[in-house]
Amino acid sequence: MMVSLLACGAGSAFADEVATVTVEASDVDLQLSVIYTQLGKMVQKEEENPWYYSVTDLDHDGNLEFVAATLHPQDRSTNLNVWELSEDRQALTECKLVKDEDESFPDIMTDVADTYHDKETDTWSYMFYDNIVISDTDVYTIKTAVNLKDGNIDYDAYAIQHVVADTLGNRTVSYTDSNGIAISPEQ
């Protein structure tokens, strides 16, 4: 409208009263902008299973992370890639996934996760279950805590539920801690 008024000769008095509005981008806006410009390098090639994406601050250090994850429906294994924005907001660095080569990552694709902060180590942990399907009759469910610390994303197993069904459909359920010692379901 201002351009129309100036073009029609509305006078310079009106033009002198128009204020210039400057909007400063927040740090989050700046980080999201950097992530957006780097999407082409981080979006995963979908071959068999869809990839899902999230932006978060897992370690609560103010630097956002871009998370890419996919879940294989057959065995419920999870593939994961995480990048963290640098302090200077100029680059994204891929975080190192700490796990054995033959292990999958816990099933992090959920709407919510219990969150805990260890003040002594300044580590934030997120509780997830990792469901490992060996067969239709043999399934492990592992309660894990996922965390990001110093560019490394890893997890700790706390308890394991093992369900085995026999040919008649009878189920045997056992529980162990991370050391393989039998525990009760409540523990």
C-alpha cells in the first residue's frame, strides 16, 4: 500500500513517518536456517523403509541436533544418524554412534520419552525400549537410556525382558539386569 501511495504522489510527509522495522533472528531461528541449508547432505536415501527426522537439543547445550532415524519392521532394528550444530553456528558435525557393529540402536521413534539429568556428569538421558525380534517365538525388550555427550550418542541397557513361546503358545518370560543377573519384573 505504501508503494501505491508514493506512486500516486501521496506526499513525502507520509513517507517520512514510515518506520523501518528490523527483526532480529533468534539463535534458534539462525540454527534452523543453517540446518535447512544443509538438509540435502543429511536427508537419507529411502530404499526400503521411510526415514523420520527431528530437530532437538539432546544434551541441552544450546546447540541443536538434527536426527534421522528409520525402523525396520521385520526385526524392529533402528538405524540412526545425528548431526550437531557448531558453537559458531556455521556447520553441522556428525555425531559418533557408539554401539557394536551388529547391534541396532534403541527404538527412539516415539512421541515421548522419560528424561533424566545426572548433575554430577551433566548428562541428559532419555529412556526408550529396544525391541529385538529374533523370531515369532523369541523376543527381547531392553530398557535403555540414550544420551549425547561430547559428540557421542550412545545408550546404556538397564534391564532385559526375554519372551520365548513354545509350539503350544505357552510363553516363558524372564527378566535380567544388564549383567545377566535374574531380577523381578518390578525391578
